[in-house]
Amino acid sequence: MNSIIRIAVQKSGRLSDDSLSLIKECGIKFYNGTGKLKSTSTNFPIEFLFLRDDDIPGYVSDGVADLGIVGENELVEKDREVEILKRLGFSKCRLSLAIPKGEHYDDIRYFEGKSLATSYPKILGDYLRSKNINAEIHEISGSVEIAPSIGLAEGICDIVSSGSTLMMNGLKEVEEIFKSEAVLIANKYLSEEKLSIVDRLLFRINAVQKGKSNKYVLLNAPNESLEKIISLIPGMRSPTILPLAQEGWSSVHSVLSEDQFWKNIEELRAAGAEGILVVPIEKMVI
Ligand code: PRT
Ligand code: ZN
């Protein structure tokens, strides 16, 4: 049987570019013309549905799509039964409570008996309940940040990224209630055949993500420092050591984690390394 999986991605918005880039970095080719709602890859058994992000959790839990890429905020709010396969590390944001900036704020009890506007009534309701706060929730679908200035609510609960939208609307962030990033979700009841295609896709996503979080490092070092340098950059199995034309020196090639990068570079220099080159890695299969 020629099985194919179907993935739902956002048609146009803050998730679309990164979702499609990830797919392309996985070597999956497809045509994505304007206005197209469906497309099939020419070199991988996958079909794309381009949808509003609000609809993605429902399509995946109903099995109309097998996979989806969506913000965790939208996923938790929609409360549909799906499996999170992978956190994707893009579209990071937080859901926060904000109030007019002139207001005095001590703690969450501020919101007792107050009214709050939001597009996330479930996440907000769960949070307030967990804190034993009774507040009135006004669900609105957009432009939440103007609610206090037009007298619709006393505070808001909305997505914050840089914080500039809140500032421009005379609001201040007082509590962060949820952290979000894009996630790859799957229907819980996929067939064995579909699962094996999903595994192939995950293998590629892992290779792309690993590549992004690591750098290839080349450096020169005097032979007497090699032992110390190898202990600093052990690499995937062990570093490659090649002799330089100059007697007593070697070239060391290895892989370094992005998180450790600056600390390791400083330690390498202190250990005698010089001529350090750092090169991005496109994919990494371990
Ligand atoms: O049309 P469709 O329904 O598909 O898209 P949408 O308009 O509902 O969503 P979209 O494209 O705006 O966002 C999709 C997802 O991106 C969200 O569900 C979040 O998971 C994530 N994301 C990341 C954000 C932001 N950053 C973000 N900054 N979603 C919205 N914002 C908005 C926020 O609502 C507020 O108005 O940006 C403003 C705040 O930004 P700052 O930088 O001023 O703080
Ligand atoms: Zn939406």
C-alpha cells in the first residue's frame, strides 16, 4: 500500500514561515502557491493542508490531518486529544496578565472580582481557578490590548513577545501564566504504516535541529596542548587530529554545542588553541 501522511500547517501568520522552512530543511519538496489550500510533496509521502492555526488541533484530533504544527497556546486552549511529538523551538511567546500601567500591583489577588478580556478563556480560567481567584472573563477574538482603554475590562490576558504592544497600549505585564512554542502534534491513532512515515520525518527533523544547536570547529594547537583541548571538545566520537606542515602543531576538528560555545572558545584559547574557525552545520545524523 502506498500510504501518505497529511500535515496541517498555518496558511499565513506567525507560524507559517518557520513551519515551511523546517519542512524544506528536511529535504521535502512541495509547491506552495498563493491561495493553495492543499499540496502534495513531490519527493516524500506527505500532503499539506494550509489552515488557520485555530483549526489545526481539531483537524488533527479528528484524524482529518495526521500531523500538525501549532502554537502550544492554541493547542492547550482548544483542549483536543492529540499527542505532542516534538517541541520545535520557534514562535516562542508567553501568555501574560496585564493591567493599566498606572495601577498598583502586589500579587494575583489584585484580580479578585475584576474583569479580564482574553482570547484564551480556558487557559486563563484554569489559571485563575488554580490560584483561587474569582474574576470575570470576557472572551474576545482580537485586539485584546485595547479592552481596558475602551472600558470593556480592567485587565487583559494575551500573548506577549517583545512587550511593545502592551507598552504602546499603556499596559504593564504583571504575571506570566503560560509559556509557548510551536509543537509538532499527531493524531493518537495512526496506523503502523503512517507511524513509520512519521518516524522518517522525525529522524530528519532531529537531524536539522541537532545541526542548528551545534557548530563545527576547526583550530590549530601545539601538540603539547592536545590532551587538554580534546577534553574540552570531545566531539561526536572523538575529534579529528591532523598534523600541520609546521612541526609540533596539529589541526583539531570537532563539534561544539551552541549553548557551550563562548565558554568553550575561551577555554580553548586559554589552552593554547589559535586560528579557531567556527562553521554552521546544516544537518547532523548521529
Ligand atoms: O490567521 P490565523 O488564525 O492562522 O493566525 P492568528 O492571527 O490567530 O495567529 P498568529 O499568526 O498571529 O500567531 C500564531 C502563533 O504564533 C500564536 O498562536 C503563538 O503561538 C505564536 N506567537 C508568537 C504569537 C506572537 N509570538 C505574538 N507576538 N502570536 C501572537 N502575537 C501577537 C500578540 O497577540 C500581540 O498582539 O503579537 C502581539 C504582541 O507582540 P509583542 O512583540 O508586541 O509583545
Ligand atoms: Zn488563529
